[in-house]
Amino acid sequence: MTSAFTGGGGSSVEHRDQWLETAASLLPLLRQGANAGEAARQVHPASVDALRSNGLFQMCAPIRVGGAEQNARTLVEVVSCLSRGDASAGWVAMIANCTAWTMGLLPDEARMAVYGGGGDVIAISQFGAGGTATPSGDQFVVDGRWPFASGSDLASWTIGGVKLALERDGTPELRWALMPVSAMTVVDDWNVAGMAASGSKTLVASDLAVPVSWTIPFEQFKGHAFAQWHCDETVFRTSVSAVACLALVAPLWGMVEEAWDITYVEAQSGRPIRQWNYDDARDAPGWRSGLAIARSKIDTGMFHLLRAADDIDDRARRGEVLTIAERSRIRNDQAVATVCFRTALDLLMDLNGARSFKLDNPLQRIWRDFGVASRHGLNNVPLNRDVYAHSLAGLDMEQFYDRL
């Protein structure tokens, strides 16, 4: 099946509801394959086929190469929806779409290398500078290791950060290089308590030749300057770094919403709290209060997450560069949303009790997946808050420039 939306064009607002409907329609399939995917340490094949055939790995790719050029708000909402069914599947879709978005910063030559054989190619990314690049004519020779390569089992291409020792003061220039996974080694080192099916293994490159045109300079990747290959591709006039960091929180939103749904549905059946002599948990004041606090925390996190996404999209429409102050506040929105979602999930686990950790209860997998996913290096709550605190206090932000 081919997605009705692939290459369809149109605005993100016009198509957002359609993408959400498509994502929601796949939830039964994703839920069905989640346990088997975790056991196999890769997203279940049936889930992969469904996501691929519906264009959900390439939703944010340029229209010119078969994508739909969807914006940050759509990315966040769709990934959240998918993550209700299977957090690892939602996570890989998030990584793939952030990478597809990054293709908007590359020229047609590089885009066609990836998508020229068909629009259902999956590309992933590891934005950390795990490699080095040595100039050689019109190419760079790349060597390096990129851990946490989510979706490595499915990907044909990857984009990884590299350092070029070219600056006169000895400071390495940063770029992001497009590389074929077939020319790399995949090290199977992803053995974890949660998010096992994300396949976040290590990619290794040795003497890999990459055309200079397949790399993205720091200023363009970070959105301090625009790589405007086509004037009509306004969605890409922003910071990939900001979009990707914010998108990391979308699976967390989906997971906590799934935990909420499980808790709420079971509560309607009149589940007792036997140790406290409540025949119906809803009769317990403490249980009701916990439910209200959890819902409020979820909503608060959602408001911060979507506000940040809307701000990114608004700036892109206007063709305006996000200021350092705005980037700093977006990082704080990440932190607030993460803490709110984590607090809500812990409350919901309390309300469900020890039965939540039975292996046949999906809540225990959600809890483990959330624990791992919420601690991604680019979603470090104390450090993101510190960035915002520096900005609010009017302190020098130079130390954070390359992280924003």
C-alpha cells in the first residue's frame, strides 16, 4: 500500500488531521507487536511495513523527493500518537522524520542519492560529533563511531556529526555528513532495560568517502543561517537541532497518554483497592486526587511541548531565525514537559499498584521505556534548565552556542 499523502504537498495544517488519523488507525497493530518487538530487539516487521507503506517514516521529507514536508507540530503529534501503541516504533519514526527533515538542508544531488530509488527509504541520524572528516579534493574521508543509532536495523542512510580540524585557532569545524549504512559497520551493543526494540546500536565508519555537498555546515544545521535550496520549502527555514531536541519529548507524551488510558478504562470497571477496603477505587479521595494531578501534569507538559513546536513553525513561516533566548526557552519547555510527563506516569503507576509490574501488563513496559527514553543526552533536564536560567539572568550564552 502506498500512502495517500506521500508527495501530496499542501500545508501541514491541512494534512495534520489526516496524518493523525492514519497514525491512530495503526495503534492496534503496534500494540499487538510491541512485546514481540521488545523480545527481538527491533520493531516488529508488521509494524515496520505499516509505518513504511503509510509514509510515516518520511512524513517530514521534502515534497520533491516523495515526502510531505510536515512541520514540527505535526511531527510531535504524530509521533506521540504512534508511541501510544509502541514506544520504540514511535521513537524510530521520530528519528527517521527528524532525519527526513534534515534532507531539506541538503542539495538535490544528495537528496536523490537517498530517495532516488523510491520514497520509502529510511534514513536515521546521530547528531553528536562522533567522527572526524579529512578533506580530500571535493570529498571528506570520514572515520568515527556513532552510538545510540536508533533504527539501525532498518536504515539505508545515516547523518552523523563530524569534526574538521580546519580552523586557524585549532578549533574544529563541525559538520553533519550523509553516509550510506551499507558502507559502515553496525555494532550490536544495544542491550537495555527499556526501548529495546529501537535498535539503537553503534555505527562505525572507516575511510568512508563523502562528497562535500553531502555535508551540512554548523550554521545551517543549527538554524543560525538558512540553507535555502528551494524558495518554496519554507518549513526547512529553522533549526534542525531545535526540532530534533523537542521531538525527543513526543514519545514521552504518547507513553504517558497510553498509561492514562489504561488507568482510566480500568477505573470505570470499579476496580477495588482491597487493602484499604474500597470496593471501588474511585471512592478513595486519595486515588481521585492522584488521578486529577496526573491529568493536570499531562496537560501542562502537552501545553509546553506544543507551544514550543508552534513557535518553531511560526518562525519558519516568517523566515526568521530563532533567537538564542527563544532557543533557550524551547529547551526549558522540553524540561518542563519531561518532568510533568514523568511525574504523571509515576502517579499512574502508584494508582495501579504493584500489579502494574506483572509481565503481562503493558504498564511495566511503558514504565521501562519511559525511563530510558526520557534520559536521552539531548533531553537532560538539569542542563536544559540551566541554559534557560542563564538566558533569563542575562548571562553570557557563548558556552551554549554550539548546543542551541
